[in-house]
Amino acid sequence: MLHVPIKHCKNCGTAVVYRIPDDGDTRQRAVCPACNTVHYENPLNVVGTIPVLGDRVLLCKRNIEPRWGKWTLPAGFMELGESTAQGAARETDEEAGAAYEMEGLFSVISVVRVGQVHLFYRARLLNDRFDPGHETLEARLFTEEEIPWDEIAFRTVRETLERYFADRKRGSFDIVHTIDIA
């Protein structure tokens, strides 16, 4: 993702300047010369689930760009006013229309080049009926062997699925995987 610089102060509308603030900060920030507001630019959170029924994982075929027609776990951008778990639940509802029970946090993936942090929770599906929303062409269950690995939309989803299946074979999900993708 290309960095789109902040141009105007969100408080007063004055054109900002990029400089190191006078408060002891060590990074250049967008600073308003009129009201001295420092504008911070932080990563976006992507939240989702690994919905599982028995030995099968639910994947959603994307009906939106980027990567239209590719498979992914139900996930999307976290909204203001929700926790990471609430956001993951909302995205699972919107994209898969699945009945599930949330379980623990499974992976935290820093995607530095696009300024994102991806968090995936495990979720236990309560049945195999889905009602996907407009962002999903198809919601379908796959065993590990059936997953269309060459058609997975994002590297973060592939990494999460690979670690999920490795943990399942080991018989333990007590570790949160932290992964850095440059």
C-alpha cells in the first residue's frame, strides 16, 4: 500500500507539515502549525475467524476486489467501537452467514508493507448451513486436502491455515501465532 500523506488538520483544516513533534517524539508526524495537533498514522486491523466443522474449514469465495474469485477465511477491517473478537464475529456473519461459537485468538500477523495487523480467531461451526452476504460468491467447507491452495486470496490466510492444520495434527491450540510478513 502506498502511503497517502495527511494534507490537512482534522481539527481546524489548516495544511499540516511533516516534522518531528516538540513533545519528545522521534518520528516525523503530520503536525498542524495552527493548532499544534499531532496526527498519528497507525496500522489498520483486519479481523476474522477460522470456522471449523469437524475436520472441515469454511472458506469464502470473494465477490469483491482485491482478489475477486479467490478463496479466503471470513475477515475484514475492524470498525471503531468494536473489539477484535466482535469485529471477527461481525465479518463472519456478513461474509459467511454461519452459525458458530467463537473460540480463542489463534494468530496475529503483522503485514508491515501494507500497514495492517491481521487477527484470526478459531470458531466452531454449529451446522453446515450458510447464508453468505454480497461480498461472497460462495461459502464452502473444505478438508485440508480439498483446500484450493493455489486459489487462496492472501498470504496471511494461507499462513493461518497452514499453522491451524499443523496445530490440529499436534492436538493443541494453546499458542497464539505471531507472524511478521514484510
